[in-house]
Amino acid sequence: MPVRTTISLGLVLLLVLAVTQCLYIVSERERAVLLRFGEVVEHDVQPGIHFKLPVVNKVRIFDGRLLTLDALPQRFLTQEKKAVIVDSFVKWRVAEVEKFYTATSGDVAVAQRLLSSRVDTGLRNEFGARSMHEVVSGERDELMVELTEKLNGIARQELGIEVLDVRVKGIDLPPEVSSSVFSRMSTEREREAREHRAKGRELAEGISADADRQKVVIESEAYREAEQTRGEGDATAAAIYAKAYNRDPEFYSFYRSLTAYKETFGNANDLLVLDPKSDFFKYLNNSKGK
């Protein structure tokens, strides 16, 4: 290779190396500080392409987007000294770049560890000032708003971090308390079940007694109506018999005697001991019944 070509390539490489060492880029999603021998000289570098002096200047770039701190579940005490396990998360981002770099050396893990300790302290104070009912349902939203405001003020002042939201994902009872609570709930539900069964039996007995009463009333009314109908039938029959008898008493007497003969002498095994001159045989002795 000619010497001139080698020198040209070397000069190009040196130029490229100088450009890469002197220029740096900050994107819209990032925040950066410019250092001179470790001292901050530009605390919030704007997005774009910038120039720096090699060796003299150093750039620290951080994520400027909204970040999430998913804290580990912690055990806190409420106002009544009842223990609860709280699972929470925090939404935060870098607000003051110079203060963030000074407090954390630009290490996001350090920032999250410091923020997590402050979140735990804030939650402990807020839960300690409220009852179990308030933290579970009554004032949960209010608790989150107050905690976010307080934590944001502390984090901005100490860490250069803006806290946008603090949320509780879940509130559970400790395992040793949960078993006793479930046992108490089971006992309470059994008591309610017994009460409902007792009320059901009482209602069933009332319905059964009312049904028995209605049965007796219906049967009595039916018997009364049947007897009344039977009596009316007997009276009608007696009236018909009397009317027929009055129309021809002799024929009616004859017909009745024939019916009596038929019923009396229908069975050959029957034995009657009667006076032949009695009225029973009057139509047998004389066709005219005399």
C-alpha cells in the first residue's frame, strides 16, 4: 500500500475518533448533565447534538420517561394496631437533573432504593393515622392523594425526583390473622344460617298449620253442604212418595207389598215365622188386600 494512502486512512480514522469523542446526542426521551472534571457545568442539557471536550468533559445521560417503582409488600399497623400487608407502586420521573445526579450519582437503582424507603415511611405514617375501615374503603383515595403530595415534596427536595402517583394494589391481612378472621367469618355465617333455618322452620310450621286449618274448614263446609243436599234430596223424595201415595194409596200399598215380597222371598235359605193372617200377607190372601 502506498505511504500516502496509509497516511490518508490514518488521518480519516483520527478525524472520526475525534468527532465521536467531541460530539454526543441527547434524545427527547432522555435527560443529561455535562461534567467538567466531575463538576456539573450544565445541569440540564437540552435534546439534540452537542459538543464536549474529550477527557475534560463527561456526559451522564438518564431516562427522562415516566418510570415505575413496584415496591415489595410491607407490613404496617393501623390506628387500632392491626397489622396489614400493603402492596404498592409509585410512578416517578427525573425532575431536577443536577439534584438527581448529586443525590444518586445518576444510578436509577440507587434512586429507586431511596425512593422506596421514603414511600414505606409515608405509607407507615398514613396507615398509622387511620383505622382499618378507612384504609380499606372509607378514605383510601384520600390517603393516596395526600401521600402523593407529601412524597412528591420530599422527593423533589432531596432526590430531584417528581412523584406523580402512589397507588396501593392490595391490602391483605397477615397469614396468622387471616385464619382467625376466616374462622370468625365462618362462625358468623353459620350463625346466620341457623337463624335463617329457624325462621324457615317457623314459617313452614305456620304455613302447615294454616293449611291444616283450611283443610278442616273446607271439609266441614263440604260435609255441611253434603248433609244439606242429602236432606234436601230426602225431603224431595219423601214429597214425591207422599204425592204418589196420595194419588192412589191402594196401588202404592200394593206396590210396596210386592217389593217387600221380592226382597223377603228372594233367598231360598231365608226362614220367616209369621202369622198367616198378619197384614204382611194380606195381598197374598186376597188380591184386593182385604
